[in-house]
Amino acid sequence: QVQLVESGGGLVQPGGSLSLSCAGSGSISTFYRMGWYRQVPGKERDMVAFITSGGSTYYADSVKGRFTISRDNAKNTLYLQMSSLKPDDTAVYYCSAKTSIGTAPYWGQGTQVTVSS
């Protein structure tokens, strides 16, 4: 059983920056993939970015060049650095972890990010 706890959400003005953290139980360096997703009411949960066990990163087109995903294996923590935030980035952000190919992902409880003036 993997537990994921997100933190760092909040209210930020357009153009501002915010950093999210996701603390995982267990050794995240062995996880097949970890990522960030976001969801707004009435819509599906969308992938924002993910990072593989080998360190490869992938981003949704809407956040490329603005968001950076990283992880600190020693701290068992996943990060999402967000900059040049837009109102469209407003959502609940979820941390996700897949321990191996073919397994269902684990999810955190989510953290609200609101971009508004």
C-alpha cells in the first residue's frame, strides 16, 4: 500500500509561481512512474506531467515550458514547480504513483490551486 500526501497548493495571482510537493511512503525510486494530474469540477482528471523511474519526463502541451516535475529519491518526494500561472491552471492537483507496469495507480487526496487576481 502506497500513501501519497500532497502539499503546497493555494491562491496565486496570474503570472505567479507555486510549488507542489508529494510525500510518498516507501522508496519512490523503485516506482515505475509518478506524476501530477489535475481536475476541475465536471471534467475528467487530466495528466499534467509525469516522471519515469529512469528520470524521463513528459508534460501536457498546456504546461510545457511553465511547469517542471522532479523528484528527490532520498526524501521520497515528488515536486511540481509551476510558473507563469494562468487562471486556466486552476484545479485540484493530484499526485499519482504506479509501482509497476499494469498496476492501478495510487492517488493522493489532492491539493487546490487557484490562480486569480
